[in-house]
Amino acid sequence: MNTKLNKSDFIVLGIYFLVNFLMNGKNYYQRGAYLREYLIDFPVELVTTTSIIFIYIFWLTPKFIVSKKYFLFGLYGVFVLVFFAGIEHGVGYWTGDNDWSKFPRGFDYIADMIDRGSTQTSFPFAILLTKKFYEGKTEMLELEKQQKESELKILRSQIDPHFLFNNLNTLDSLIDSDSEKAKEYINRLSLIYRYLIQTKDSEVMELSEEIQLAENYIFLIQTRFGNDYEFNIERETEIVDKFIPTGAIQTLLENVVKHNKPKETPIKTTILIEDDWLRVENSKSNLKVKKESFGTGLANLKTRYKLLSDKEISVINTDTEFKVVIPIIKLSV
């Protein structure tokens, strides 16, 4: 569930408190309440109720439920209820000019405050949680839809006739000029397509496998374009037990070639593997490409990460350099 509150969340809570205060106001009027009860009780109830709800949503649940510390959740949860319900009840007792000798004490006080706090917050809390739950379900369905669309676009790009046509043209020229390199080219191309077929239903793949795919893909690029593109893969950490979205590096390498046409100096690209991040950075050419970029490759990758990780892609675009930083996913056992 997304715990961030949006405008509609505050509207829903506002409507609830407005209706609640109108109903309580009617009860106050019928029993002839003091003016200070109207002016003090309602704001205090608003503050204490929202405080309980927000503490449960933003602190208790993320800190203790997610880590399965249920005893601490219950302990702190009871304290929060008793503390804020005690403030609200105590203020109400004072504004109503009640007899303090009848104010609950000891265990009766704790039990009474737990009952008051839970009763006071249960309905608005349930409304908010239900709303967030269905919003989360809707968002997840939308993300899954985008994921399927992204996978389809990736699959289409992988079997793109234009991509195959270019590789066949390169292969045709190699057969006459360099038969040994033509054999290597066929081998690398077959490894790429075999990998694409084997991983077409996989959301993530081991980083080591993706690096092998990148090396084969780089071989195709350099064979086709010669010295126009230079690539360097740097490893600053072990790449075992690390994962990234399937085909992520290929997407980023495709962007390098698609959006940079070298003029005098080669386009230099570095793939840097760190412990938690993978960086792909390349120099930029001054030549304008004919095909306008709409960032669909990066947009698809960002969508996939929303389903796979709580970390986001970082893109840095300057006049001389383009850098994309993607999170490395470590799957829990």
C-alpha cells in the first residue's frame, strides 16, 4: 500500500470530521454544553484522532509490521492509543466541568482509553485504509498493464526486422572480407537470440548473464560501426547474486547508438558496476540524429522498476555526457 497521502485523502478525512463534528455538535447543543466545549473539544479531537492514524500508518506499521516485530507493534500501539485518547478525554472532562473524582484511574483508565481511542479512530482509519488499498490495487493493475506493454515493445525491438536486416547486411559484407569474423559474428548473434528466447518471460536476470549479453551486443556494434563506438566495462564489485531487469543494459546500449552519430571522435561508453548501482555513461556527439527521441526505452525501464524495486532510475543529461544510473536488485532468500 502506498502510504503517501494525497489531496483526495485529506478531502475524505475532512468530510468525515465535518460530519462527525456536526453530529457531535447536535449532541452538545441538546445537552446544553459550554461554549468552551465547542471551541476546544473539536480541535483536540481532530488533532488526537489524526495523530493516532498517522502514527499507525507512517511509523508503527512500516517499522514493526514489515519487520514482523508484532509484540513491539502491540506495545507501542497501546501506548499511542492510551496517550492520545487520554489527552482528548482529559480535555473533554475539563471543558465539561466534570467531577474529577469520577475520572478513571489505574487499569480502568488504560482499558477505558484503549476502548475510546480505538472507537474514536476505527471508522476514519478504516475509510482511509480501504481507500488506499483500492488505490494501490488500481495502481498495481495499471503498472502491470504498462509492464506488459513494455515487455511487448522490448520483444518487438528484439525481433525488429530492421535490426535483423542490419545484422544480415553486416554479415554479408564479412563473408567476403573476413570469413573467420563472419563465423564469430554468427555465433554472437545466435547467442543473443538464444538468450532473448530463453529470458522472454523473465522479469529479472542475473547481472552476470546480462553482462554477457552486453558483451555480445557490443561485439555486433563494433563490428558494424568499426571505431565509431568504444565500450568499457568496469567492475568495482562482485556480480554474483545481483539482478537487473531483463534486457536493461541492451536497452541503454541501443540508446547510445540510436542517439549519437560520431563525427571526428568516437562515442565512448562506460558500464560501471557498483555494489548497489549500475551506471551507463556515454559521451555525446554534436550531430543531430534524424529520428527524434521520445525516451520510450527509458520510460519503459522506469515502469519496470516501479514493480521491481523501491529505488528509481537516475538520468543525467548534459551537453557533453549522458548518464543513466539503474538500481541493482538483490533478491531476498
